[in-house]
Amino acid sequence: MRLVIKFGGNPVKDGESILNDAKLVFSRHEKGDQVVVVTSAMYGVTNQLLDIARKLVEPGANPDQQIPEFMKQISAKHFQACQVAIKKKDILDLTMLTVKETLDTLERALIGISYLGELSPRSQDLISSFGERLSAPILSGSIGSLGATSLYLTGFETGLVTDDHYTEARPITDKIHKLVKPRLNKIVAAKEIPVVTGFIAGTEEGIITTLGRGGSDYTASILGAAWGADEIWIITDVDGIMTADPKVEPSAQVIKTISYLEATELAYFGAKVLHPKMIRPAMDSNIPVRVLNAFKPDNRGTLIISEPSHIEGIVKSITMSKNVSLITVGGAEMIGAHGVAARVSDILGKAAIKVLMISQSSSQADISFAVDRKEIDMALRALRAEFAKRNINWKIACERNVSVIAAVGAGMKGTPGVAARVFSTIGKNKINILTIAQGSSELNISFTVDEDDATKVVRALHAEFRLDREN
């Protein structure tokens, strides 16, 4: 069996977790599987890397103090992980040397950024790449110390080529498919286990790019599709895709089987188990994706396939996207005006604002856009500036603290009365809905509510559709 196995989050938080990952990989290797491993950075490291880089370009930065302090902290974390995860001295020594050389390169990069006083998107990709470049050799060394032969590579070295849209690079699919398969086949034919850095890719010239936050899932899916994997495993610290966030609804259950389209909707609307883009490559190649808990290896998790043999339940899951703001553009002048949505979307698109949801009144008197709260001020500035430049008199309103709730499930399609059940349940709980949207696929009903009401809504809908039962 050809497996791409991706580890991220708590499964790479420390040396003990990495050793646990290595044992899982080794066990599949011993069973005769051909395995390609993709790893994220150690837990929290990417955020720490970006934080120090941003601090170094702030006014009043003190790199002579900040850089040594940071390097001491991050070095200790990775050296300690090496010592716990790698049991053979010769492999440990070699891995420690590799990690030290990578840390030295990181330190030079940070010094360079402090001298420039600027953190460009290209520099941001360079700095954030070091998390995976440090974790991959440790996981590879841990696998090697168990008795297998392993080597680590960057995503670019496996053939993952992208454009130069730094921080959100787009894969060049035809070139990836030409490069990845022969490179990975050569490695696995030699009975070696490649450990690939997730998240990191490169332009055709070899300049480091990244696939966006959470991009290690995406890496696994791209490589799996290009290599021709039989399954792609996403190893995390939860039991699978759930009927709701268990931190919000304690009675949430694991969804045993789900379609690609349902999984994509769930990922987009806040189910953090998967990266929203990762399903597409697997779906195009019809490769099953399995979401598993690293710490419960006997559980079967969630299997994502083209079409489950039968649809269970109307709604599969209730998701909640927090930290959202709502922009409403309105005014009598909009009624009958052509291209309102296109004009507003164009302005937000040029400002690189990601729109999570759109809702428009039937009278065309207003249109609402849900955006990430971190981008709200940038979005408002862009709209106001463009409206002034174009002499547009539409009013702009903003509600900063909202949440997007989505009810997702293939069983909703063609089933009458689903929306009525959703909104009557919310009405019974005396909760006000701000905006509503439904996709043409009929796989989801999404809407916004005040952030303070979001948890209550998730619990009420979870109970209404009886999602606490095992499926």
C-alpha cells in the first residue's frame, strides 16, 4: 500500500510525540507499505518565528538582545526533541549537527532582516520555512533510529514547484506531476522513507515559498496525488472530523465517513482538522483521505471519499468560525444598480481581503461580507478610499464581533424543511440572525450571529439534528 502520512499540531509538539510518530511510520514500513511522510513544524514554532521577525523590524528593536534570546529558546526546544526522539547515538549526533547548521542559517537570516528593517512577503516565507526545516530531520532521525533508512527533503526537493505569490503560493500542477513521481519512486524503491517538509515549496528558480498557514495538509494531498498514493493520512490529536467542535459541544461524535465535498465545506467553515485547499488534489485523483488520532492508533478516524455508500443523516456537522467581522454596504442608490457585488468584491480582492461569506437582500438595497476580524480595518479603508475615488455614495456599516455558523451535510440536498428546522431552532432560543447564505450545492446553510450567541447556536442545532448519536 502506498501511504502519504502527514503529522501536525500536538503530534509534533515534543520529542516524545515525534518518537510516537516514528513508531507509527516504522510499523507501516514493517508491514510492507511504501510510506512518504510529511511533517509540520513543532507545535507553535511557526508563530514564534514570525513573531520574532516582526519584532525585529519594529521601531526600537534591539536585535543584539532579541536574536540571542530567541535562538537560545528555539535551539533548546529542538535539541531536547532530538535527544528524546532519537535513540541511536550515531544518528543523534548527525541529526544534532544538521539541526545546528539549520539554526545557524536561521540566525543569519534574522540578522539580515534586522539590518534591512523590513519583512517582505518573500522574507516572511524564508523565516517561516525554518519550522519544518528543523522538525523534518528530527522525525527522519527518529525513524532511522528504529531501524529503517530515512532521509529528509524539502517540499521543493520532492518537486513541489509554485509561482512566486509569496505566503500563499499556488502549485504548478503539471510540473509537480512530472517531477514528484520519479523522485519519490526512486527513494521508496531503495527501501528508504522520505520525510518531507510540509508547507514549504519553491519557485522554478528555487526561491522558498510557502502554501499558506496550515499548508502541510495541502502538501500531503499534492504529493499524494502526484505520486499516486492509495491513501493520504492526516495525523492529528483528535479522533477524526467531528459533528461539532468538542470544546463547544461535549457530546460531539466522530463522523466515520464523509464525502470530499462535505469535508471541503467543513474545512472552509471552520473545522480546523483540515486545510480548506487540501481536499481538491485528493478528490481530483480519487484518493481516500483518512483523519486519525496519533495517540489512538487503533481508532479508524474519519474516511473521506468520493461518495459514501449511503448518506447518514440530513446534517453531518455544525461548524463555527470565530473572530469574524461583518461589513454591510447599503443605500437606496444601490437599488437597481448593476454590478454591486462585483464592484465591492473587486475592491476587497485588490486589497487581498478574503471574503468568508456573502449575503445580499432581494431588494439589492444592501450586501454583506463576512471577513476575518484581523482584516476588517484594512477592508474598511479599502472600501472607503475606493468609494471616495469613484464618487460612490453607498453607506458602509460594520459589526466587528460576529461568528459564522454552518450546518453541513449532503443529506440536505433535496430534503424539504431543513432551513425551517435550522431557523426555527434558533428562533426558539431567541437568537438574532444577522445574515444568511446557502450555496447552490445545497450542502450547507450558513449564517452569521453575534459572537456571544455562537456557542448556544451550535449546541441547539447539534441537539435538533440529533448529532450526539454515533453514526
